[in-house]
Amino acid sequence: MISEETRKLIEENEELVEKNLRRWITGCKKRMPAFTIPTDEEITMYFNERGKVCTSQTVKKIRNTYEGKVEGKWIDSNGKEVKNWKGKLDKVWIPYYPSLNNTYERF
């Protein structure tokens, strides 16, 4: 809740507030890198860097899961856009896959 005093200050300095808000939004957009769908090789390399097995079948499952109806974007099971594919793999996929020295695959 905004106090009455704060509301008056905003109204008195509306132009300045809007200008600063635009600057802040522009700064946020510049800092946020654009999402690019990883290649099969990037996914495989990321799994291997984490010491996990990644077969072509695993990559295919990942692609089928996230590549929805929106071209150029990954969509998760909640319908939200994936902004960090490495983070999504770390949380959802990598914990359930075997280490490189173990050939057992759970999925």
C-alpha cells in the first residue's frame, strides 16, 4: 500500500518517475541475455561436464518436452517460457541420469 504522502510525491514528480522507470526497464532488458535454443551438441556437452550420460535418445526426450508450439522458445510443463536452459537441465534432468561410468538410464 502506498501512503498518501508518497502518492503526492509521485504525482508532483510524475515526469521524473516515468523517465526513471523507463531507464530502469531499459537497463533490465539490456542485462537479460536473449534465450537461444541449445544445439544437441551443447546439451550433450553440458551433461558430460556434469559427469552424466547423455545419449541421442536423451536429447530427443528433452527437445520433445520443451519445444512446444512457439517457435524459437522452450516452454515448460507449467506453460512458462524457459529462460535458462542450463538451470532447467540442472534441476529437472541431470539429477536423474547416471554418471558417465554407469550405463543404467532411469528414463
